[in-house]
Amino acid sequence: MASDKLERRLAAILAADVVGYSRLMGEDEAGTLAALKAVRTEFIEPLIAAHRGRVVKLMGDGVLAEFQSAVDAVDCAVAWQRGQSQRQGETPLRFRIGINLGDIVIDDGDLYGDGVNIAARLEGLADPGGIAVSQVVHDQVTGKVDASFEDTGEHKVKNIAKPIRVYRVRLDGSAAETGSEMATATPADKPSIAVLPFTNMSGDPEQLYFSDGITEDLITELSRFTALEVVARNSTFVYRDQAVDVSEVGRKLGARYLLEGSLRKAGNRIRLTAQLIDVKTGMHLWAERYDRELEDIFAIQDELVHAIVAALAGRVRDADAKRSLMKPPESLAAYDCYLRALDLDRKFDQESSLEGLQFVKKAIEFDSNFARAHALLATYTVTIGWFRFDRSQAHLDESLRVAKKAVALDPQDSFGHLALGLVYIVRGEMDLARDALERASSLNPHDAMVWTDYAWYHICVGDPEKALQLLDEREAVGPVPPNWHWEIRAEAFYDLGRYDAAVASYERMAHLPFWVHRTLATCHGQLGNIDKARSHWVQLLEAIPDSKAAREFTNLYAREAAVHEHWFQGLKKAGLAD
């Protein structure tokens, strides 16, 4: 009888699979299978054996292994991910790994039971190239392995009765245990989104890999926004080809927002549609249709994913900000305060900045390890110093301290590196600014503000052509920030002597911060529109009554004397400077 063969024991279970496997198979089936076979036989299987583990079975792109101890399993997983990262030049494969310690049932050499099921669910919750472990594993290995951990809270997972607490393994060792200053901290009430499998409406089963690839890449790329909680693909793919009730699926997945869509192929064209839905109301917050020629299907896939992610993140953030603004002050939590501060930061006036400063400080009072709040505080410190013309060393040092703390709290959040880059620009440390902004861009190439501020850096170092190139690329996928983007574009046009284009760019701004009038005055001075130049100068003086200070305010961060002089030429032509 089968029951006579059953054996029970406690074991550490490791479950792993390949990130984006469907897409890789669609691109190069033979190459992907060869790479997977090689990495298994040459690297993974010897590594598991070296850590006293046993490969239980190989399933397509997956691996299931058991270990004698949780320490062995985690040590193996850390070596696996670090080693695979170093092998990226040899193979494009990346893995997700989940580890659990629990009771298992052995039947004819195979493993069963909740201990195995939870490991599989943890694998689905892991980041690409990352490791997720259960609380019991975390408690067993803390202080015994070369890695640190981030508590991501409790997660409800399929076929497991109780929520499981999940810890993310920090392979860079830069984050310490929750509760210390170096712990990554984003509030638990951050917006959550589930990407449902896109429907293949082509009538061609061969196109399923493309719709699956779009879905998987959207999940991966949305995960770059650390302010979003993204439901793992294993939890969402169970709804493939099903008619779903939005509120019911959202409740089961614990998601506030759902993204769904479809793909249709006709001849040499594809049409992809996507919709963002608020689970609570069932209302569509955003929808878009993309039509493309099938010249290079995988380049198109990358383009579509980039476009959707760029649009989607902003929509989710705006929807959450509106929800926060409707809450009474006494019910605000750290994330609500952060959202209100972020909303006020976009108004570009001193009164709003001072109000926003209080909200961001309150967010930090609620949660001292909230990395994004520290990043926003750094930008507020810079902005308010700008309004007050405070460029003292003490002010600049404080801005730098706060920005560095934001990066220390969450080294993987692009916003912290973005804030650090802005602080370095203000300090005139352009090489360090470039490094910080390039890091922000590599962490999240879809964030509109990263692109825009990186363009500003290029203006500040005298490369307006590169700035325009970046902004053109940003506009190609849209949407763009309504103010900051157009202002940076206008400054680039001015530096290139394209004064009409600069004025036209300013006209696309939703509202004009006071300092924009100084640029418009110089533009109209160059164009010979003396009355308009003087009108804008008067508006600038309303904010900066001291005309000498107003002139000094012009182009604060120009490094080259010739660039600085160019800005004054327009004022001189309008009779506004000597």
C-alpha cells in the first residue's frame, strides 16, 4: 500500500524558478533550454550538493530541493543568487527562490505537505534575482548567514489557511533587521496592485507566449517602484482565461488595484489594450490602447511594457493621493502624510512647501524608517532653501545628511538616489550627482521624475542636447510631469538659442512657479519682445523684491561662465541688467 511508504520529517525546502521563462522561450527556445540545462548541471546541482542538500525534482523551469537545516538552505540560496548575478554575461537566466522550514511527507522520493506548498508560495513572492523566506526560517538563521533581512509583513497565499509572514533576504547586506536605522521601511498601507494575465484574443495559441510575457514583464517592472506592493505572478496566473469579479479577485489577492488587458493580432499588426481598475469602486482609473507593427515583436514587447508601466505608476500614485486628501486629519498614517506632502511639493510655491514640510516630518514621526519620507524631506530641504536663497554650508550639509539616510534606509528605491542626486547638483558636486542619478535610472527606468531630473543634470553641466534627447524619449512613452518636464525642456531650448521653442514649452505648463518668470524675461529679451520681458520681470520681483537677488537667482547652477552670461544677455537686451 502507498501509505506504507509514507515518511514524515522536518526539512528546509527550497523552491526556485526562472524569471520570465515564457518570454525567454518565445525569444529563443533552443538557446533558453540549453542555458537552463547548463546552469543546472554546472552550477545549481553542485551548489545544492555542496550545502548538504538534495534535488528532489526538476519541473520545467523549476527546482525543488530539501536541506538538513535552514542555515544550509539559505546559505545555498545566497550563493546561488550571488553566483548567478556574476554569471549574467554567460546566461540571461534569473531565478526567484523561496525557502520554508516545515513538516513534509515523503512518498516514493517525492515531497508533499504544507512545508512544500509554502516554499512554493514564497518563491512566487520573491523578487527577480531574490530570495523570500518564512518567519520560521528567518528566526532559525538570523545571525548565522551572510545576509540581512527585511520584514515584508503577512501575506495571504493560495491554499494556505493562515497568512504567512515573509522576509526578503537582502543580498547586499545593506539593510539590517527591522527596527534598526538601516532597515528598509515602506509603510504597510502602500498601494497594492495585481496584474492579471493578459488575454490572448488572437485566436492563435502560438501568441500565448507573447501575452504571458507582457504580463510577467509588467509584474517585474512595476516591482521597481518600491512604493507599490505588487502581487506575485503565481497568485495572479491562476485567473488566466477566466471571467473575474473585480471586487472578489481584489479581495482574494489583497490588491487595491487590478490591471487587466488583452492582446489581438491581425496580419502584421498587434493591438494591446490595458485598463487600471479600482477594486473598491469597480471604476476604471485609466485605459489605453496600443497599436503596433510586428517588425520586431520583442522590441515591441519592451516598448509596450515601458509605456504601460510609466503611465500606470503615476495613475496609482495620483489615485492614492486623492484618497488620502479625502481622509480626516486625525486618521492619517505615515503613508497618507507622505502622499499629502508629495502633492504639495508639486505646487512650487513657498506656502505649499512649508505646509508639505510639516506633513513629511509628521510621516517620519509616525515611521522613522520610512525611506521615501526621508527622500522627500531632502527635496523639501533643497526647495525651501531655494525659496529663501539659503545656500549656506549648514543648509547644504543637512540636505545631504537626509538624502544619504534615505538611500541607507532603502538602497533599492530610485527615489532616494534621485533626491541624493538633486542635493549634489545644488552643492555643485556634479560627478556625484551623475552617479546618484544614473543609479536611480538603473533602478527604475520607468519613473518620469528620474528621467526629467537626469535631463536637468545635463543642462547644469552644459549638455542641453543630451537633456532634450532624454526628454524626447520620455515623451515617446508618456505621460510626463506637467510642470517640471516642460520647464527643463524650455531651459534646454534657451541654452541652444531656440528662444521661440523655449517660450512654447513654458506655455504647456499647468502653472508657472515664480522663478520661471526670470527665464521668460530672458527669452523675450532675446526675441526683442521688450514689453513681455519686463512684464515677466515684474512678476519675478513680486516674489523676489530685491532686483539684485533676482538677477543672481537666474541660472543658479550654471557651471560655465559663458552659459551664465548667455542668461544675462536677454535681460540686458530688455534693459533689465547692466
